[in-house]
Amino acid sequence: MKKIRLERWIFLGILVIYFASLMVIRAVAAGITESHIEGIEELGTSLDELKIPADVKVVGIGEATHGNCEFQTAKLLVLKKLVEEGKSHAIAFEMSAGEAAAYNAAIHESGSNLDELLGKTDYPLYDTEQMLELLTWMREYNLSHGEEESLMFYGVDMQGDLKEIAYLNGFCHDRPEGFSEEEIDKLSVLAAEEEPDTEAEREFFDGIYAKLSSYEGSEYRVAEGVARALLQWIDAPSFSETPDEYGEYRDRSMAENLKSFYEIEEKRGYPQILITAHNGHVMKGDNLGYGDRTMGNRINELFEGSYYCIGTEFYNTVVNIHTAGTYDEAYKREDHEYCSEDVLAYQAKYFDEGSYCLDFASVSEKDGRVYKLLHTPNFTGAAGEGYNLYMDLYKTYRAKLVAADHYDAMIYYYETTPIRVRNY
């Protein structure tokens, strides 16, 4: 009995030593991280001062998380900057093409109810005050400018079919002269179904896509993009069976969809487009999620290097995340508190409003520690939309990468605050 007690005390002693050592290690690491880099104030700028090359065809603005207000606000700030200083009059979202097309129609109408439209979204993370502010600003701009100068809203994702069918149904009903009665009737039936068998109707939708492609006008190009995204959804590999293949397919499809929407903008006279998505999609290089190559990597290839990518990053965050596995009435979101331990993000503490921008091209080897941090592997925030225990146990809310290999610039925040979803 005494031997058992002794072994128990030895085991407890080992645990105490282990956790004490762990705390010391973390304290030392924190001490290294939480230090001011001399001269950072001269390298960092505000977003207003950031010089985005005017001749790039695509500008990307990423999100370190989907659940922070500051990253959603950054989308509007960059859009305003490009409209005022650049050659872009459009923003494309990591959102279904069908839902985005409905938003695009709404920002061109004075009587549209943007608040109600957001309340019906398939993407609750966008049902926020920040998103409402972005759409409201775009609509106000459009109502004070002519159609040729109007701002456009696109969606490049292909993860669904209901919004696509609903949009195509409304589009074809509004233009009955371009479609047969059988096509219009069939779209009405499919749009009324809760779970339409789109796979069985692939040939039908392929015919709608071909017909839309045959007509002139930017409104037909938008609808064509919606039909294309629907076909991509039908043809997609299984996420549950082959997640890597699905991820690769999804990022490739989003890049191709962006290219098609860019061609609409180019014909309108705007040779630049803004794309926004999670950092893991917009960044150049390898894919930290599923598959081998990011959407940003493919965009960079499709546009022959004419892609300028801005990431976002936090040091401390309280992020609002969907609890994976809960949907419909059981849908649930929760706040989680994390620290990226990113040394450069910590420096935002020393800037006005707790944030700053860093244009990587402006940092040279003479800038010592900053240059080294950008060109060696370091942790960066990368929380996705879907909480799991691994995020806390293994800190999977962050990833280790070489920032300069993936981004052209970064907006750093010392602290970021959680979004508040309005209707879920």
C-alpha cells in the first residue's frame, strides 16, 4: 500500500514539474514575443497611406478569421480606397454566386431592403452590421452615379445550389422572351423544392448556361456566372470522401469564377477587381487547408502575376465562431479567445488605433529583425469557420508560414473584436 502511495506521489510530482516547466517556457516565449521592435513606427503605415500598385488587375484582402469585426471593416476600407485611388469598381466575395447576384441587384435598387436580405443569408457570418454598412455604402454610391459607373458585387464560391436556382428562376421569369415556357416552368418547380435533385438535372442546367452565354449584356454575364457555379457544385468531388480533392477543386473554381467576373469589369472599363476571402484562400502559395494550391496561387497564375495580396492578422482576439455540426434551429455561435504570438502583430500596440499596415516590398535586409520575421516561418492567425477542440488543445487557430511568400502586405491588429450575427 505504501509503495502504491509513493508511486502516486512520484507521478503527481512529475506532473507538477512538467506543467511548471511548460509555464516557464511559455513565459519566456511571451517575453520574447512581447517586445517593441525599434524603428517599426517608421516602417508601418496606415491603410490610407498604403500604396497599392495601380496597374495590378486583382487586389486581394484576406481575413485571418471570419468572425472579427475589424477584418470585415477592412473590406469596405480597401474597396473605398480602390474606387477613389485605383481602377476598381467591383468586389468579389467568398460567397455563393447566386446569393451575391441577389445582393448586386439590391445595391442597384433604391427600394431594396438590405437588412431583410442579409437576414436570409446562407452565410450567417455575413449577417453583421459591418456587412450592412458595406452594402449600404455601395448602394448609396450607385444611386448617386450612372449605371456605367456603378459598383458591382460578385460571389465566386460554388458550395450550394438553392440560391443559384432561386436567382436563375427570378432572372428567367423577368426575361421570358429569352427562354422557353418549359424552361421557365421547370425552374419554378425546382426553385420550390427544398432539396432539388440538381445532379439529375445537370443536362437541363447546362442548357440554361449555354443559353445565357449566347446573349449580350453584363446582366447575362452575371447570370451566366451563377449557372456556371451551379454546374461546378454538381460536378464537385465529395467533401466527406475526398476532402483534399474537394478543396483543390473549390479553390480552382473560385479563381476561374473571379477571372470570368473580371472580364465583365474589363468590358465595363474597370481593369481591376477586389477579391475577399479567408487568408487561407487569398494568399499565394500552398494551401494550409485542403488541397495543394490556394485560390490566390491560381489567381496569380491566371493573371500572370498581376495580383497584389493583402492579409490581415491579430495578436489577441476574441473571435465569434460557428460551432461545427449545429445547423437550422440548433445553429450556434460562440466567442473564443486566442493569441497568435505573432511578433509583428504585437507591434500594432505601438500604433494609433492599435493597427498598422506593412508593405513587404518596402522592407529590406537593412531593416534587420522585421525583414527576418517576414522571411522566416512564424505563427499567424488562421481560425476557420467551425470550432473544434483542436483549436484549443493544439492551437490550430494559427499556422506557421513565411509571410513574404504568401502576401504582398499585411494589416496588423493588436486586438480584434467578435462579430455579432444579427438574425441567427
